[in-house]
Amino acid sequence: MTISDKRLTNRATDTVARGIPSFPTNDLRVFLAAFERLGYKPESLLAAAGLRRCTIDDPDARITCEAFGVVVGCAMQQRPIKNVGTRIAAETPFGSFPLLDYLVITSNSVGEGFKQLAQYFRVVRSPGNIEVHEDEHPILVVVSAVSSVAAEFSIALDVLHFRKETGGRFQPEWVSFAHQPEDQLEIEGILGCPIRAHASWNGLAISGDAWRQPLLRRDPILRNLLEQQANEIIARIPSEDSVAARVRRVLAKRIPRGDTRIDSVARELVTTTRTLQRRLDGEGFSYQDLVEQSRKEAAQRYLSEFSLSIAEIGYLLDYSEPSAFHRAFKRWYGLTPQAFRQAQHATKSGVTAHH
């Protein structure tokens, strides 16, 4: 392992401890395999992030979001393609996430498969979350992801795999993206349904008929065995169910909607505002500190993606005036948003020149 490998994987371990997202190495292997099928050279992408093959072959290692983003960014600098998350999903075969994939497709129906996906998503240790809202009409599957690329990948993978596992019969009513895809018509063609961009959430809307579609490989006996294995794995995963961690997950979804009120978060966590504050105090956190940290992380992510203007980012983060966002960002990072974005652009340009 190189010094750079150690820096990136150690930082990933540290960020997990602090509740900040990082990726398991399997996620990066899946993306690299898909990039290779699309004609890219995986070793050059790894080199851009300061990683070696032996590092990502370690099943217990984790990769920082920064390193993962450099890999994807380098690929796009070498040969840009539109809708990279969706294109990667289209090149990802069933079984790339073995236990989770089989937990899903051995279910009786599409709906049961999505509920398995939501319940057992933790086994892959990927950042993000999946929620099923079966009481809505149409039924909603809400995907929390750390970036627009991750959202496209997760949603497209679900649509394409469920379509295959129903013999082509599954089709969502529509797909919702919080961002504007680079080529919306292309994604609509791949997924076979309308796209609603600039929405308040990422995910799928599914009709009752599509929800009830039977899966071709349903197998209750095998599914029960897999559930036992998955439950054992989850039991060994370090607890992420602290109140602060749960609040962070809710805030990650709510910040783009502009609703970070503690009473709203308390309702989503099925508790009272007073109880939530008391439990956070017991863990050594204040609610406002968690909101601040969530805004800080979201600001860095949005500025690094180059898809939104600085004014739009400030608005998304619920700052009433651009000057308030500028002051907050400079307090967090010691740079103005413009200087931070220029530094990110210079870094990516340097990677391109190097390769």
C-alpha cells in the first residue's frame, strides 16, 4: 500500500467514525469493471486517485468520497460521456452485490424485493439509504445518495434489474431526480419511463400493478437462508443507529428541500422535539451543530460537482441571502465558495494534464 493509499483509506476510516460517508472497495470495483466495459483503462483511473489494485481488492477497506470522485472525474476528463451514473448501471451485471442482489430477486414480487432492498441495504456498507412509502399512490421508493452520479446509478440499477427479473414487465410510473440529468431523453430511453428533474427527492414512483409483478426467481427457502446470513452480517456491523447518526441521515434528505426544522425531523423519527433534544444532549451533540455539519458537507459536495451555481447552492442550503452563505462557507473552509470551486477546477485540470 502506498502512502497515498494509506492516506485515503485511513481518512475513510476516520470519516466513518464521524458519520461522514465513504465507500466500500466493492463499490469502486463495480464502477471500474463497468468503466472497463465502456472502453476505459481502470489502472489509469486508479492512478489518478493515488490508489493501487491491491488496495481496492481488500474487501474490508473503504475509499473516501474524494478518491471515488477523482476516479469518476478522471474518466470523464479522458473521454466524457453523458449520464455517467446511468451508463455505469447499464454495464453492471446482476450479482455485482451478491448477497443483496439475491435477497432481492428471491422475493415473491417487485414490492417485496424493494422492501428487502430497503431492509438489507446496510449489508453492502455503501453510503445512502432506501425508504419505501407503500401508503402513497403511486408507491414511492426514496433513494438517499451522496451525489447525483450515485443517485442515477442506484435508481437505474433498480429499474434495469427488476425489469429483467420480471421478464421485461416491470416499469415505474416515473423516476424522480433532484438534479437535471445531462441528457434526460437518453435516460428516459434506457429506463423506459418519464423523468422528473429538479425534484425534491430521488427515487421511483411505482403503480400497484407494477409493485405486484411476480419475480421469475422467487424462492422462499433460499431467501430465508440468505436473510439469516444477512442478519448475522448486520449484527456485526458497528452500530450506526445513534440518535445523531439517524438525525444526520434525515438531514441529508431534507437539506435540498429546505426543511431542517427540528420538529419536522422529530416527526420523521417518530419522537417529540423535547425527547430528540434530550437524547442528542446525552450523546454530546446539539441539533444546530448537526444542521451546520450537514450543510457544510452538502456545500462541499455541490460545489465540487459544478452542476449548480453558487447562488443556487446557497438557496438549496436554506440561506436567505448569498452573503450569509459566503460567510458560513468561509468560516467552514477558510475560503470563499468561488475560491473553493476554482481550486477544485484547477485540481481536476491538473489531473487531466497529468494523464
